[in-house]
Amino acid sequence: MTPSPLPFRIGYGEDAHRLAPGRPLVLGGVSIPQAERGAVAHSDGDAVLHALADALLSGLSLGDIGQYYPDTDPAHAGLDSREILMHALRLVQERNYVPANAALVVTLDRPKLGPLRRAIARNLATLLDLKDTEVGVSFKTSEGLAPDHVQVRATVLLVRVAG
Ligand code: C5P
Ligand code: MG
């Protein structure tokens, strides 16, 4: 007997990128103007969108974004990571689940991101079709343990909808 699908599924994703001068830093689709360094990446290096996309995929055991967007494929160079997130969201929705809320932790020593918390949350909420209050964004320093990279951890709760 096939068990009926669960009403809820949890998804979890992570991403990290090395930081280097002369590149923009974009997190959750928001440019960080005070950043002296940006993410070294094949795509636009938006670690927030990458971690969130992996969280969506993992919630339904759909693998990870590297399977859909291999970083060895020149076609994906400079890719807008919103496209990756929207692809993951579409795969989830096609299976009759939608995100109920998302929670993220961004670990970055500098600059301070607190002033951009609302802008990042609002942007993610718009992309995921959630309310601003359904996206929690936390910031942590690495206390100098990892000053040369940005790390993001993300969870989403997926809810089954009729269909
Ligand atoms: O990691 P730590 O506990 O030292 O962070 C202290 C405060 O600094 C937290 O309130 C956090 O939101 C904020 N923070 C920030 N931007 C960062 C790292 C931490 O605003 N890049
Ligand atoms: Mg990435």
C-alpha cells in the first residue's frame, strides 16, 4: 500500500562562496553596497538564493541545484540565481506543495547586514509568494573563523495543497 503524502515536509539547504575583491556581493537578490568583496562563483554567486533553492528541492527529495544547473556548463555562467530559485519552486508546486515559511542564517563577518534585513526578507517573500513575516533572516559573524567566505543555511516548511 502506498502511504498517503505527508501534509508537511521540511527542506534544508546550505551554500558557501569564497569572497574576493572586484566582485559585487548579492544576497537574496539584494546588492550589498558596503561590501568590499563579492562571491567567487560561476553564476551570480547569490548564496542565499542557492541555499533556499536547495532547501526547496531537499524538502521533496528532488536532489540539489547542481543537478539542474551544473557549474561546468558554460551556458550557466553569470546566471541570475532568481531563475534557479524559481525553477526549484516550480518543481515543488508541480508536486502540490507550497512553502509556508522560510528561515535563513547568513554567516558573514563584514559588512553588517542588519540594515538590509527587511529588504532581503521582502525580496525573498516576493519570490516565494510569502508574506514578509513568513521569511526570517538572521545574520551571524564567524567571529573571525571564516573571514573569507559567505555561508548560508536555509530551511523551508512545505505544505501540501489540494491537487
Ligand atoms: O555573530 P554575532 O553574534 O557576533 O552577531 C552579532 C549581531 O550582528 C547580530 O545581531 C547580527 O544580526 C549582526 N550581524 C550583522 N551583519 C553581519 C553579521 C552579524 O548585522 N554580517
Ligand atoms: Mg552558490
